[in-house]
Amino acid sequence: MQRLLVDLRSDGRVQVLSWPAGEQYPRPVGDPVELVWPLTDDDLTDLRWYLEQYLEVPTGVYEERGARVAGLLPSWGEQIFTAVFPAGPARDAYVDARAQGGPVEIVFLSSSAQQLGRPWELMSFPGRSVPVVLDGVAVSRNLTGAGMAKVVDVPGSRLRVLMVISRPQGTNDVGYQMIARPLLRRLEAVRGSVDLVVLRPPTLDRLREVLTEAQEAGKPFQVVHFDGHGVFGQTSATGAGGGWGPVMYDAPGPQGMLAFEKPGGGSDLVDAGRVARVLAGAKVPVVVLNACQSGQLETEGGSQVEAAVATRLLTEGCASVVAMAYSVFAVAAAEFMTAFYERLFAGDRVTDAVTAGRAQLKLNDKRPSLKGMLPLADWMVPVLYTRSEAHFPDLRTAREPAPDVGDILTRIRQEPSTGQGHGLEPVGEFVGRDADFYTLDTAARLQHVVVVHGPGGTGKTELAKAFGRWWRDTGGVEKPEWVLWHSFEPGVASFGLDGVITDIGLQIFGNQFALLDDAKRQAAVEELLTTRKLLLIWDNFESVREMPDPGRATPPLPQHEQDRMRDFLTRVAVGSGSAVVITSRTPETWLGPDVRRIPLGGLTGKDATAYADQILAPYPAAGPHRQTKAFADLMHWLDGHPLSMRLTLPHLETSTAQHLLRGLQGTAALPVGGDDGTGGDRRTSLSASIAYSFRHLSRDDQEALTILSLFHGVADAHVLGAFSSLPETPERYCGRTEQGWAELLKRSAYLGLLTPLEAGMFRLHPALPTHLAAHWRTSTRSAHPDEQAAALQALVSVHAGFGAWLSSQLDSDGVQIALMLISYQQRMLGAMLGHALADGQWEEAQGILQPLNEFWANSGLGREAQSWADRVRLSVETPDGTPPDLGTPAGDLWMFVAGAYANRQIAAGQLDDAENTYLSILQALENQAGSLRQRHPIAVTYHQLGRVAQERGRLEEAEGWYRKSL
């Protein structure tokens, strides 16, 4: 190792010393020279802004400013390098060190945290476009006079990391998830064994206790990671009256402090010296800091707090401190720390591990912004303070790296997920379920396929989502994005195993997966599940067989598809490295004996009380009612049923507990008996809770809301407004404007029946349509079948018009909002398409199908598109497969579906299949030729055949088709 020591002297001069490998002491190079720091305060402010704020709003003038600062970085780097290594002996010493061909380290020495806190990592040799820290040179910092001790060997075969996550201000403080959770999610990628323990509570006393206990148990922590923030605080009265100038690590006055929490909450600012003594007592060699609150000293570029804390830690004996000199993006910190830990396991020194982490930041430099992923030069953010080299010679690699996912799909590269844990977002805060969590964790790990079953509203879905987040964040799966959510909802044609396989393949392997045939898709996914660690969560599985969609928008799986699904799960259960968690209202006994079944009941008494605390927090007027015996009786009646609690307890703001209890029991103003189910026992408490909330609507609102019994998943105020304006709409739904519907949906959301989304959309509670259908039947009696049929036909017409509008947006600058609306409402659109096909409403079916087809193409959902194409052809063709009259609406629909199918084949590179499809279209057109109207589709088909020939390189054949088209 060739070292160059840069002594930043207190007299404002700099002395470079050369310390070649093998020599015992360093030797001065030339005489000290004046250090003229080249960057102005404005430059440092721009640098801080670029690293910490630029990507928040990278548009307009800020985009220009960001580009300007990024462009200045090389120039600033050359100026800093020249200030330290001016032409002459110092520059020659650097050139000689590099000429040796081995590793080079530049060590900055100073007793001033202000000097050490400057952005030395920016340095670049004049004329080279690469900063020295990315060009084979390590940069570190040390205290003057501390010496450069030998390498310290740190014992232990497992790397143990204690993370101190301190957020004294709670939700007003730095986001808890900013660093800790991305790091947790990525530690599984490190080849060795990492034990990451979170300090709870994050107090100084607890830190001392945990470190001492670990050391006494023979399992000391080698790394302590502070994930919080630091400040300057006053620690000595002698420094209160005068200016403190450069932040000296041992001077009185303002000192670097770390923000811990008090045992009861609130901030506890602890002098870095006290923290350092605790760490030294436990012999912790490495400390990681992302505890900088850079706004304290904008003109110094935001690195002074970090420098003050880091230097004090070195003074008290820490071997190495890895610090983030500026606020850092979570993804950047995760990238850096993953590479850092990986190199420690490979046997590298901490210095080399920091260099590897920095290189990883440069290699993967895209960070999230309002404009998508944009490059950011944050490779300069990590800095290293070291007085001795920590080395981990005994760390062991726990396993060989698994084969890359690309090996499973030959020559198909995996695409990164656009989002992690889609579908895992909680509804409210998840409370309790510790015993269920433990049981589910063990079962999923050992038995692989688990059915969580229980009545509607017991929290099966929320438990599954919370479990998915748990495995995602704690290494239960190999990658965070490998927790895959699939909901078996009506209105989706890709309902069986093929749909699930496609969903998994597209998310893991990317759009190239669509190029494989069905057998190869299933083989690839099964190999993936066998050889890798994924978690599949299948929600609402009862609709597959045991409790199919009563509206028949999507029929239950046929017997042979049920057999395929069962066999697939059996193979996962007996020979997989992955797990499948299924939620259902039934035990799904048809899946066989290899499946573990876990019944889910209500919350325990303690958990139910905690959940009640959460539910009632926004309703202070409910407080007095909680002190009565009636409240205890009400809680006993609710029996820890989460949905019933969520819908019932908020009414304590305006009602007594006794009245609510009597209403749930059916003895008060609530309806008694009948389909509302409010007069039964606890097994009907879900219906009772919904009925109670429903009763808080006016009679007119109740009657109007029954139309939602025909909706799937999401209701749209715009669609409902158009529905009310149609002449064929039943009278009870007429006369309401879009605004009127929006207000009704908002009132219903307030009562807990709906969840507001965006753009006038509301998510339906899963049990609400059933309740509304029962109410509708009761209120209309014998007229109900005719009224429902009329309403359904009107909804189909409205969604056809909605589809036409979506198509127009997809052809204009409204494409993003159109795709967003379809993503929310694809289940409803699919259901309406199914009804249109069943009733022979061909024009309406095409109006709905066109935007869906575009959405499927944009989302890589070719299987979904093909399933609907098959349904359309079965609906419009004769039993022998003859197309309908192409001059009719049914013929137009057939043409659209066939043409879209051929286009998908071209996109997938299936040129032979595409040619055959176009030839079948041409044959149908020519067989029915005879009108001018059909000449245009014939010309289009000729053109597409020419396109296929051209793609094959058959240019003469292509020219022939093109000429026929003209």
C-alpha cells in the first residue's frame, strides 16, 4: 500500500508526506505550502443543494441548476487536487505512488473537524475525467498525532450489526424507513451471515446494556450503525460566550451530538464523546453514521456535524467510522452498504470496502425523482475516518451465490421491478397477531403452502400483507420484490394457473417472458420457485372453487384447471424453496393433505384493546363512553373482529356503547332479521356492522347506493353520473349528477363503507356488494330481476362510452391518466365486457375492449388479452368457427380481436403465427367481399402481411403485398 499523508496544519499550510509500502515511517515531500481552498461558500451551498435537494424538483430552473452543478464537479475536483498537490514535489510524489501500480491511499490529517469535513473526495487529477476515489485511490481521514496503527483483526465468523434508529420527534422526524428498511431488505444479498439487530428503545442506556450483554455472551457487535441525525449542541459553559471558529474535536463550546431518545419519548442529545466511550468499552471497531443534519452549516457543505462526531469517535478508540457527509437517498445507502458488507466478507479492509461501496454508487447512479430515475453523483457522500485498519479474517460465507435468475430463462435478462411489494400496502396500521405471525412464519418456512382461512372480515388479507412486508424486509425472500401478490377477483380472464404463472413470470423475468409458450412458462416458474426463495400471496382464493363469483362475471375454474392448480401447489409444498400463502373463507380441503391450514379468528383481548385505541384516536368524543361497562360488553360482542370494530366503534363519537350494542343485537333501531343479518349472533356481526353504517345514510342514499352491488372493486363518480343520465336507467338511480354521486360516495367512505382513492374513485369494501344486493332485493321484491337487468344493461352502455373516452385519451396526451384509471377499474371493465358478450351487445363490447387491449399491451399482459380474445370468438363465431358477417357489429368486433391478436404475435416475434392469423382474416374478408366498406380492411390486411414479410427479410414478397394494399 502506497500512502500519501496530507497534513492540514493549523497555520493554514499543507504538508504532504510520502509513506511507501515497506517503510517504517513517512517522509515529508518538499516544504509546507499555503492551502488555498478553491471553493466558495456559494459553491459549497450549490454542492449541498445538488446532493440533497436537486432531485426533489428536477424541473425548470432547478433542472438547469442541477445540470450546471453536475458539470462543475470535474473542474472543482481539479482545483481541489491542485490545492493539495501543486506542481512540484507534492505532485511528483502522487505520480510516483500511482506509478508503482499498486493500491494508493491518501490520508488527510487534522485536528480540525472543519478541515476534515471538506469534500476531499471530489479531487481529480488534472486532465483525467475520473475522480481519484473512482480511479484506484482510497481517501480517508485521521486525527493529527493519532498515528497509523497496524491492521486490527476483528474476531467472529458472523458479522453482527447493531442499528440505532432514533426518531425523537416521531412522525415529524426523519423518516424511519429512509435508511433502515432498504438496508434490511438488501442484507440478504450479502454472501455471508449478517445479524442485524435494531436497538429498542434507542436510548444511550440501552445501547450500553445491549453492547455489554453481547460482549459477555461472546457475540460482540462489530458494527454499530446510527440511523438518525446529529446536531451541534452546547456542552461546556466556557464556550458559550465566544466564537468557536473551526469545530475542534476537543474544544469547548458547540460539539457534535447524536440524537437519542429518552425512555419515555422525546429527544436526548448526547455528546459524541459519551457515545464514543460506550462504544470503546464494548470494543466496537467500526461505526457507520448517517446522522448528518447538514442544514446546520450550509456554507460548509453540510459535512461538519458528521466530522465533529466522527473525530470524537476516533479519539475514544474506534478503529473506523464510515459516515455520510450529506443526506443520502435510501436506495443509495442500501447500494453502498450492501457492497460494503460484501467486501468485508471477501476479506477486504474497511478502506477497500468503502471504495467498493463507492464504486457501486457510481455504477448504479440512478436515483428516484419526480421525473423518474435520474443520475446523481452521490459517490462522494460516503467518507471514511480511520486510525487503524479493521479486518475481519474469520467471517465465513454462509452459502455459495445462487445462480443468476437469467440462467433459468436462457438469454432473457431479468428486468428490475418497478415497485416493491405491489398490493402489500396496509389498510390502516396492522395491530397484534403475534401468535398468528409466528405460526404463519414457521409454517411457510417448513411446509411452504399455507391456507389462512376464516370468516369475512377477520383480517386474513391484512395479515397476509403484513406477513409479506415482514418477509420482504427481514430476508425471508432473496429480493424485496420477490414477494408477489395475486388477487383472485372476478372480471379477470386470466383466472387460473396460467394467469398466475404469467403474473409471476412478467414480474420476475420481464416482458421477454411473454415470448415463451405455456409449457415453458410453467417450467421456468416452477424451477424459479424450486431453486430460489420467493413468497407468493394469493388473496380471495375462495372464488376459484368453493365460493365462485355469484354474479358469474368470471365462472369457477373447470375441473381440469382445478386439478392443475392443486398439482402445482402440491409440487411447491413438497419440493420448493419458496412459499405460497393463501387467504380464503374456507379451508380449501380440495387442495389435499400437503397444505397447512391455519384458522384465523378474532384478535386477542389485548390486541383488540390496542386496535380500539387506534380506531378511536381521531374521535376524542368517544373517550367517555369507553369508561362504561357497556363498552366492555360491546367489545365482548365484537369478539375482536377487526372489520366489525373498524365499522362500529367510530360511531361512539355520536352514540353510546349501550345503543350500539343493542343495535348489533337487533333490539334497537337497527333492522331486525331478514337479509341484513343484524338480528343474529356474533357470526353475523360483519353484516350487523355494515348494516349499522349503512343505516346512517338517508333512505334515498341507501336506495341509490344499491347500484354498487353490481360494481367490482372500485366505483367511479364520473361513471355513476353518466349512468344516472341514461333513459334506460331505473328510476331510483335517475336525477343524480356526478357531483351528487361524489358526495354520496364521500359520505359512504366516512362511514367506513368505501375507501377514497383518487380522481373520483372509491374502493368498495369486499362485503359491501353482497349487503347492497340483499337490500335491493328486499326493497323491490318481485320487481328486482327486471330492475337489476335494466341497471346492468345501462352500466354496460355507460362503460362502453367510458371505454371510448379512454381510447381517445390513449391516442392523445392523456395516456398516463387513462392507464391509471384502467389499472384501478380493469376488474369492473372486465365484468362489463363479460356481460356485454353474454347479452350480445357487440358495439358496447368493442368499446370496452379497445382500451383494455391497449392497457394489456402496455402492461405485458398478453395472456389476459388472449383469454378475452378467445371469449369474444366463442361468443361471435358459429360452432364450426365461421366468423360473423363482417359488415355487422359482431363482425367488427371479430375483426378487432383478430387484428389485435396478430399484432401481439408480431410483437412477440411469432411471425409464422402472425402470417397465418392475417391470412385467416383475409380469407374471411374475401369470402364476404362485396361492399366498399370491406375494401379498407382488406387493404389493411394486405399491408400487415407485407409488414410480416418485411420483418422476415423477404423484401420482394413484402413489396407485392404493399402494392396490393395500394
